[in-house]
Amino acid sequence: AMAGEGGAYRLRCSLVGHGQDVRGLTRGLFPPGGFVSVSRDRTARLWAPDGLNRGFTEMHCMSGHSNFVSCVCIIPPSDLYPRGLIATGGNDHNICIFTVDNPAPLYTLKGHKNTVCSLSSGKFGTLLSGSWDTTAKVWLNDRCMMTLQGHTAAIWAVKILPEQGLMLTGSADKTIKLWKAGRCERTFTGHEDCVRGLAILSEMEFLSCANDASVRRWQISGECLQVYYGHTNYIYSISVFPHCKDFVTTGEDRSLRIWKQGECAQTIRLPAQSVWCCCVLDNGDIVVGASDGIIRVFTASLERTASAEEIQAFENELSQASIDPKTGDLGDINANDLPGREHLKDPGTRDGQTRLIKDNGKVEAYQWSVSEGRWIKIGDVVGSSGATQQTSGKVLFEGKEYDYVFTIDVNESGPSYKLPYNITDDPWLTAYNFLQKNDLNPMFLDQVAKFIMDNTKGQTLLSTSAQYSDPFTGAGRYVPGSSSGSSTIPAADPFTGAGRYVPGSASNAVAPVGGVDPYTGTGAYQSAAAKAENIYFPKKDAVTFDQANPTQILGKLKELNGSASEEHKLTEDDLIILEKLLSATCNNSSETPTAQQLQTLWRAVNWPEDIVFPALDILRLSVRHPTVNENFCSEKDHVQFIILLLKFLNPNGKQANQLLALRALCNCFVNQAGQKLMMEQRGEIMTQAIEMKSGTNKNIHIALATLTLNYAVCLHKVNNIEGKAQCLSVISTVMEVVQDLEAVFRLLVALGTLISDDTSAVQLAKSLGVDSQIKKYASVSEPAKVKECCRFVLNLL
């Protein structure tokens, strides 16, 4: 047990080193008992406990950012870096990765388009980052694997949960999102302002803190279990004690609060307005960083408590602090009604209680300390001086921080506009962007720029550089997912009647694949005793859907043509042309499909949704032919071709169309032109195709699994890790819902193909928790290929 456990926390030491606000802290792994701090002074510092007294020594100072450093986390040890690594995120949009013994970065991760304000590390080398650009990114070593899009404002907090593949993000849009394998599973609502911090309690529970001055405890399943009130202003950070559910918080009310059994057990005031960050060390000591640039460590252990002189110096500093009634937590103050010093003779009723007195015309604030049994002066209350921002840069606008947010009235009668400004910005550029954003007359440019310069006189940083252009241009207005092209999808199909010819309903729903027996099911059984040879993956060629019954397809086409409207009706000649196309592409004949046949087919596949499926089936079969493949997938026509097929992948559309569109996409992979197109449009196609997982139709699931497998085959050849990450995410997501073992088998082959000969892909698959997802298939008795393939995949993981 910790010495003096359960006792009150008192100062252990104050550490001076940073030149400006300390914005982030994390406990270190090496040296043991140490921690890392980051600051607006653009540095990160590694601190080690010094053996002789109760303090810490700065081991070294790390520089790599060209602007403020706002967050830090430790990446756990690996074979390559047995002491772990340090990751820092900054206002320069970058993440720097350091080793513990070098002041210069090992490498830098670039990709975010705005400040990186939160970092969290997971197993197998994964790192999660959150940014003001409204996205979170998942990194593996030095590469971005996935971008999590869905929040509508800055992401202030991120955490990787202990269960693999689960991640949390907290945002200025007031919500928290839970992500699994890169997809948003759930959104937690309840906070009334920006979510600023997250902390993990267990695999099932976590805490969040926010600008609404509350802390909430949540269950992963979605419900809010408890709300904790105590702070009187923004709460910036939250940290959990090891091996229990108690926690600490810090905020804009100049306090550190220690929570035990759900109650605020102790409040420690600090002589700085903004207490930005905190972390708990293994021995239970608490480290806090604040806007005065000083790091303070508090302890409940008697042998680590600071000397009486140091504690006195801290209290003196606290008593000289000036509290602005506007931002303090003292409520409305009427100095004339306040009692005098004699009021302090009465003891307080609870720890952290504040009391104001008037002494010689001055208003002073005191706080009751239960452990000391006395009132401690926490500062003088001063009249509001207007500009109390100093360097803290904490005016929030649209969920981001600025040094200033001005209110501009362009004319008396009209509305007023908010103009956010950082002292690193160029006043002219900011003025220009402000006028653009609000559609105001450009002739105000000189006036607005002059206004900014007059009102920020003398406020410049060490080196101003124009490269940090206003975080407001473009970036602030970008809405993720707005360009997803989903607008091309028509509304739900009002017709539900399906034709009697159901494509692919033949009992051999699974196409035999060029004689490779796992797909035909013939001769695939091997006795477990034999040293099995992996005949399943990596798969080298695309899997296609070849089964066909031309007579049936044409019969259905003719029947539906009879009911087509005049504009869509095909002539007798058209039908003969399509019959020739089918025989040219199905019967290995020497005939080459003609341009006329392809034009006719294109007209037919543009039929209305409820009658188009036989035409889609002809497309599915003919796209395997090199001439047809080249025609539809080549540079000039491919856009309409992809838009057409994606239109059918609409969860509310007809199942026959969904199935045939997926199969047509699979068959595109047979030729070079089709492969190239499929790879170029991968993001779009996968995003749309994965929507097909929600149904229960096993043939659709098999086609979806096959599409994923064909992507895996291509990705194995080109080794594109971002592509593999997307494909792994799809496999993991689809694996959750499919029941059909043939679909499962194809997903397993896809998985094996993706991770063969690629250690990064193996690491990523582990971090997404794919191994635990597929374990159950290792004991499937029939068909044997599922079990065998699964075991080969598990061997790689």
C-alpha cells in the first residue's frame, strides 16, 4: 500500500523549466517513476525522480515542433525500442516520435490538417491521434492506416480501449464516438459543451470531462451511469488512479480536484488561471501542468511531502494570486456586504469550501482545508481588468482555441460577427478570410486588419511565421463525408415485387474457381494428422462468378421488355444483338463483341430498377471478356460505369440488383483494365459495398466476401498498407454479421492473403482484434476448408 494512503494530498515539489503553459503530461515508462511534459514553448521534457530529495530532474528537452506542443503519450516498448517511444502532437499539425534518449525526433507523422490535440497508444505499435481538423487518425509505426470521420467539430480527446479494435473520440460537437475497426459503432450524447478529456476505467467503462464543468461515467454499451459535479468552469483533463475507479480532474477554475468513491474528496487551488493537464504516477502522486509554465507534483505520502518552507512559499504564491470575479468561481460579489477577517474564526464545513472577506478595502478569498483544519488564502479578488487572457489562448470559438476572439460590428443595424485570431496569424490574411467567410464587402479589409493590429499591440510570439495561416480558412468549413458521392443514390425503391427468375438462385451458388479445390469443395478434406499444406492463400488470381443460363436470362429479358415503357423498350433486333453478345462472352467462341452490342447493353442496364436485373446479369457475364472489360473500365467511360453499379448497392434497393452489381464488380477483376479501375475507385466501392452486410441474403454475403477477396489479391501484389487497412476493416466488420460458411471462408482467404509476407499488416490485424473474431471458425467440422484455412490464418497472427 502507498504510504499515508487515504490521506490528503500536499505539495511534493514545483518544477520550473518550461517557458510557457504546460499543456500535456503523461507518466513515463523509462526512467521508472518519471513523466513527460509538453508546452506552448514548443518543447517536450522528460523528468526523472531524483533519488536524493523529493524532486525530479529534467533528463532532456526534446524539440521537433515549429509551434506549440499540445499533447503527449507513451508508445509501449517493442523489440526494436525496449524503452518505448514518446509521441507528441502540436499546433504545426504534426506528430513527432522521440526515443527516450535523443532530443531530436526519430520521425514525424504528417497528415492532419490542423492542430493535433490528443494522442493515445495501443498494442502492437498503434497510435490514435485527434485533431481540430475534425478527424482522428490511426497510425502504425510511421504510416497512417485509417482516418476516422464523423465528428462535425474539433476532436479534443482520444483513447484506445483495452479491447482490441475499439477506440473512443471526444469532440467539440459535444459527443463521444466509439469506433470498431475504423467504423463508428455508437455515439454518446449528454455533455452540453465541448468534450475535453477521456479516461478508461475498464474494458466496459470510461469517464469523460467537458467544458460544461461535469464529469460523466459511461458504459461502452451507451448508457451514462453517473454525472459528477464540482468544478465551476471548463474541465480540461481527467486521469485515473491505478487499479481503482478514483480519479483526478483539472480545469479553468484554478483547481485540481481529487475524486474518491464518486465524491470530490479534496480540492487544491493553484496560483494559475488554467490548470491544463494532470497525470497520476504509479505511486499515486499527481502531476499537474498549468498556464504559469510550472509543473507541480502533489503526494499523499508523508515522506515525499515538500518541506515546510516550500509549502509556505507555495501558499504565499497562492495568496498573492489575483482572482478575476468574471472567470473565478466566486459568483456575484458585492464587496460592501462582505464580512471582515473575524469571519475566518468559524471553521469550514467541507474541504475546498471558499469564503470571501473584506480587509482594509481589499477582497480576499480563502479555502477551507479539512486535513489542516484551517483557512488557506487562495488570492485577492480584483476588479475585472478586461484582458485577463494573458498567454493562455483559451478563448474558444467553434470548438477551437484562439488568443483572441473579437466581435466586429460592420454597421450599427446589422448583426455582429466573431473574428478569431491567434498572435501567430497574419492580420491581413485573417481579415481577408473573415470578410470572405461572412460575405462582407472587401473594402473593409484595411479597417479590419488595422483593428486587429491595434487590439493586439505588443502581443507577438518569439518568431512569427506566416505559415500558420488562419485555422479558419477552408479547414473550418470542411464537412467530412460531404464529398462521398452518395448523392447519386436514388431514394428507396417503392417496388418490392421480384421477378420469378432469381439470378444466382441455382443450387451451385458458388462458382467453381479454375479448378482450385477449396472453392469447389471437392477433395478439399485432409486428415488433421497429415502436415497440411496451405493451398488457400495467398491467393494469386481473382475469383469470378461464371455460372450462366443464357436461355433463362434472355427469356426473362424478353418478358420484362414487354412491360417496359416506350422509351426503354428494346426492338427485336436489339434482343438478337444481346443474344449474340451473350453467346460471344459465354461460350468461349472466337467472336469478338462489337461496339453495337455494347451500346445496346448499356441501354438495357439503364432500365428502371424493378426490371433491370436480367440486363445486369448479361453485364456480369460479359464484363469477363477482355473487349467488354476494356470498353467499360477504360479511361473514357469508367465513371458512368462505376456510378451505375454503385447505384444498385443501395441498402433499400432490390436484392437481385444488389447481388448482380456485386458479382459484376467481382468479375471486373479478371482483366487489367478492370483491376486498375477497381483499385483507383477502391475507397468509394468498398464504402458502398459494405452497406450490403446488413441484409440476410447469403448469396449477397458471398459476393461481398468475394469482392473483398479480389481486393486482397490485388493489394497483396502492390503492398499498399493504407489499402490493406481499409480491406482489413471491411473483413472485420463483415465477419461480425455473416452466417454463411462459404462467405466466412472467402473472408478468411482474403485475410490470409492480405497479411501474408507483411509484418505491418499482421500488426494491424492484431490491433483490430481480428484474431479473437475468427477463433471460433477453427473448430468448424464441415466444410473442412473453413477450419483449415482459419488455422493457417491464426498461425500468422
